[in-house]
Amino acid sequence: MSNKRSNSFRQAILQGNRRLCSKALLEETGLSFSQRLIRHVAYETLPREIDRKWYYDSYTCCPPPWFMIAITIVEASTFRQNSGE
């Protein structure tokens, strides 16, 4: 079986593994409360270190658009029911 991966691909994979082997998120100091909360959620819910690091790096603290629409509809229906009395 031949190795069909390019050298640059293999090098990128090795560098990524080297960078994520240490518990980088647990060793970080000077994090704000929200950053520590995101780190805690990542470690409690995601099994692999690479997934935890990706979640921590890409989390934006913005709710998904469908959530905002759903909350708006719930608020509008609640307001309508309370104002009709």
C-alpha cells in the first residue's frame, strides 16, 4: 500500500498533534470568568483534546439566529397574553 499523503500534509498533521498533546486549555492562566466557563464546558462535554481546543477557539458567545427568533416569538406571545387581561 503506497502512502498518498503529501509531505506538507503530513507535516501539518504532526505539528497539530504536537501542539495539542499538552493540556493547553487547562494550563492557561489569566482567563476571564467567561473564558474559564467556556473551557469548563469544553472539558465536560467533548472527549478529544483537539475538539476542545477548536470549541474554545471558535466560540463567539453569540446565540444561534434561530434561538433569537424563538425567544422573540415567546416574548411576543407572552406580552400579548398579559396585555389582553
